[in-house]
Amino acid sequence: MPTAQTLLLHPDRPLCLDAARGAELRVDVGIVWITAGGVAGDVFLAAGECYRVPGRGRVLAEAMRGTASVRLESAGRRTIPIRFEVV
């Protein structure tokens, strides 16, 4: 059974995921910028859209234009370790 966490993101304080391969990040409220190590280009998601973490590289996700609420769901039964970076 997958494990889900609801997180509140803020501008200039990116969420950092290091061990999230296969996890899904779903935006409930707001706009989120995502960049993933080893993947060309960045992704912007609006409420209702989701992103599946493609590999083992670091993923950064940050709210754009105010706060954003996201759900992070792991591919397995484990909880994904999260941390927030200070820019």
C-alpha cells in the first residue's frame, strides 16, 4: 500500500527529494516548479496535475506565486525522506 504525505510548499524554499524514484507528486493547490537531476528541462504543474519521479537523481520542487499544497505518494510502503532547502 502506497504511503502519502501532504506538504505545503513556499517560494524560495524548495522541497528536496533524494530517494523518491517512482513516487508521484500531485499538486492540490497552486503552481509548482520541478527540476530533476539527470532529466533535461524543468516542469511546471498546476492544481490537478502530477509528476512521477523518473530516476534516482535529486528532485527539487518549489511553489511559484505564493504557496502550494502537494501530495507526495511513494511507489511502495516506505515513507520518502524529505527536507527543505534554504535559498
